[in-house]
Amino acid sequence: MLRYAFILLIAITAVTASSCKKTKPCKAIITVVDSLGDPVAGAKVILRQDSVVNAQTGVRADLYQEQISAGTGEAFFEFEWEAVLNVEISKDALSAKDYIRLEQSEEIRKTVVLK
């Protein structure tokens, strides 16, 4: 009887351990619009974090991703870790700057007006 109780305990532990929630990447969707609120396709959208320095190691965080906005004005990004990133957008002579805060396992949306 003790043997069956031990096997049952192991089975329950295995099921419980395998059902732990795994973290997913941080996702960002930047929508670029013009001053009228219409989507802007073909804009260069950059997400970067280049000003953070680890106090212990002196290593500088150089996170950088670049995408071109689609016909919907959207640019899609994915990062492994939470971060606060600068958003830089440009197309022709127009530009815009903003920031976005990424959260673990979340999809964060931000609309930026190109001026």
C-alpha cells in the first residue's frame, strides 16, 4: 500500500511540475500614423536601449531592433526581457520619438504620430 501511495505522489508531483507557467517573450507593436491618424507604411521604426550600464560589470546594454512599418502602419518587435526602450521613427523628412515599456509575456501596443 505504501508503494502505491509513493507512486501516486510521484505522479502528482510530475503533473504539477510540468504545468508551471513558462514565460513568453515581450512583444511590442508600434503603429505609425500621420497627423490625420492615417496609417503610415514604409516608415523606419527603431526600438533601442543604449544608455543602461551595469554598475557591477560596466557592460552597456545595447538593445536594438529595426523594422519597416507595414501597410497598416504597424511594426512588430519581440524581446526576451522586460525593458524600457526608446522609439525612433522616420520616413522622408518626418520623424518622431517616444518610448515604450515592455512587460514579460505581454503584448504592448503604442501609436506614434509622425510629424
